[in-house]
Amino acid sequence: MKDTIAVLIHYTDRYALDRALNSLKQFSARIKFVYVFLENQKIFLAKQYAGDNQIRFITMNDRDLGNMLNDMVDQFKDANFLFLQHTDYISQRSDTDLFHFPQGKKIIGTWQKSQQIRLSQPVLVQSAFLKEQPFIPQYRLPFKEAFFPAWLCKVDPAFISWEKELIKPSRKSHAANIVEKQTFNEKYLQNKSEIGGPSLAIMISNYNMASYLEKAITSCLLQTEQAEQILIIDDGSSDNSMKRLENWHQYKQVTIFSKDNGGKARALNELLQHVKTDFVLELDADDWLDPDAIEIIKKEPIQSCCRHIGALR
């Protein structure tokens, strides 16, 4: 029974893609289509795949991955989705049990260790669950490698069945920037906490930062410990910032304001009258917070906040 859609994302070389596609052949009786999302089609459009109607290449053309996958879920409402990324392929020790969801589980996830960092990701997900828990648009995340960890952090752990090393990387990188991203992503899946420390409001003043603003807001919401308030003011932007901010009214912590342009100091002073918490944290509209930033700030002296803010560059 072909009831599975395989999705491959963020592959950047032919060797890794070939290995991933070959690893899927052991599940040919279950996989209906394989979709490969391309960021650089020149690398991948090889003659060896030209006659394979099961494999479909989709060029991104600056479209958002999260939105495209959510649309695909609508298209295949009764399917399961199998995900591979970067240089990953399915381990040869895997078998057809991969497609069996234990009772009450909606996701089969896997993890592996790299330099003592736990790397976790979904492998198989029921489409009905993806409909209830859609992917976050990639443009709202700090980097593309955060795509699956950020989504998993919103999922109730009770719905996930974890299996060690269902997938393996074709090659590992210990480059400093890769390790830094892996460390960041690991924080998404730390246990959520309610430490009951001082209450905290985050203030964001925005002026013409529409390209970055939603990354900042998303980082405030994807926290292991939540802020009591997220206060955002648009300081008379001439870009589409206010249109972007319309997407955030639904979140109970978020309150949005707007004013004529008068400078950042005046904008923040206007927000201060709405603060109802013990402390405030000012976050620039082109910055983001680490996923455990608020938890650490509440546990440690408030001066520690500066160590847990990453600037978009």
C-alpha cells in the first residue's frame, strides 16, 4: 500500500542526494512519491532521474519551504510524510516497522549524538497531525537548519515515538558555525519549564525591519519558559511591517501598537506604560533570542540577558 510521501530538503550536493534516494528504495512498496525541494537545481537535475515518475523535483525560487509543505499536506490528506534533510539517509538497519505508529503516537522521530549534542528530527509524521500542527514558515526562523527543531518544540512530547539513529548523515561537519547552530537547535527540545521567577515583558520597537521582525517575534514565543508579555510597537514604518504584524494578534502574550515615526527612545517609552511585569527586556527588531533565553534570565541575575541575544547578520 503506497501511503507515504517522502520529502527531501536542504540537500546541497549530488552524492548526499543519491544516497538519500537509494536508501528509500527499501520502502518502495510504501512510498507513493518522492519530492526533492531544490535550492540550486543545476546541481541535481541529472539524467538518471529523468524517467522516474516517482521522483519529483521542485525548485524553490525564493518561495517559503514551510508554506509549500503546508500546501502539500492539504494535497495529500490521507498520507504519511517521511522527511530527510541535509546529508541524511535512512539507516540500513531500518525496516518496515518504521511505518508502524505505536498506539497514540503521531510522529516517529529519531536522534543521534554529535560532539555530545543531541540532534533530533521527525522522520515520519501523520498528515492529519501536520494539518493540526502546520510547519512554521521558514522566513520566521533564524536559519534553515532550525526548521524541524523549531516545529518539534511546539509538539506535545506524548505524540512522539523516539528511535535512535533511524537516519545517518552521509558526512559530518564539525565547523564552528555548524556546531553553534546544532547547539542552538538542541535548546528547542529542552523540557518546558515554569520556574516561577520574576515576571518578564519583552519590548520590541520596529522601524522598517519587515524582513527580520517576524524572526524576532517567533524567537520570543518558541521559548522553554514563556514571557508574560510581548509588547511590539511600529514606529511609523514605510515598509510592510504593519501588514506583517497583523499575523500576531492571535497570541495572548502579544500586544501590538503603532505610532508616527519619532525615534526608538520615544517608541519604547510609549510601551513602558503598558508593562505589567517585574522586569523588561528590550529586543531589537532585527535580533532573536536563544530558545532558553527567558528561562536563563529568570534563573540568573537579570544582567545575564545580554549573553543570550543573537543579532541577525
